[in-house]
Amino acid sequence: MSSETVMCDKPTILIIDDTPANLGVVMDSLENRGYRLLIAQDGAEGLKRAAFVKPDLILLDVMMPELDGFEVCRRAKARYRDSRYTGDFYDRSGGERA
């Protein structure tokens, strides 16, 4: 089996956050747990990546300029009504699932 096939068999998590330090913390905690991790540094980029990759889970920063995490989640769910998208939000005080 090729490494490309193995990579596609892993659950994909898209992490959307505009703060590099936050991305680093999330990546560090998930990278060795068998997930395929993708990042986007703003909401618009995240929506484009989600359309292309169709991740199993999207982790979103609540506080981002222009498109905040809640708006990104609303748009993703509206665009892909037939999908099973789950958005998990996080900020410095904890998380909230939408």
C-alpha cells in the first residue's frame, strides 16, 4: 500500500485559526494521533480548503477577523447540507460544539 493511500485512510481534520501560536498548540497535540491535519489561517481560506478536501472535522477559532468561526461554520453547513460536517470551536476559555 502506498503512503498516499494510507494518508487518505486517515481521518482529516481542518484547523482554521489566524494565530500561529494557537495552530502550533493544536497541531502539536494532534499530529501523532493518526490524523491527517490541514490548516487555514482565515475563514475564507478555510472554506476553500473544506470545499476541496471535505474534512471529517473542522476545528475553528471563534475570534478571527472578517469571518469568525461561527460564520465559517454556518457557511460550511449551508453549502454542504448533505454532509456530516461538525465544527468544534475553541478560544482561550474553552470549547463549544456547533
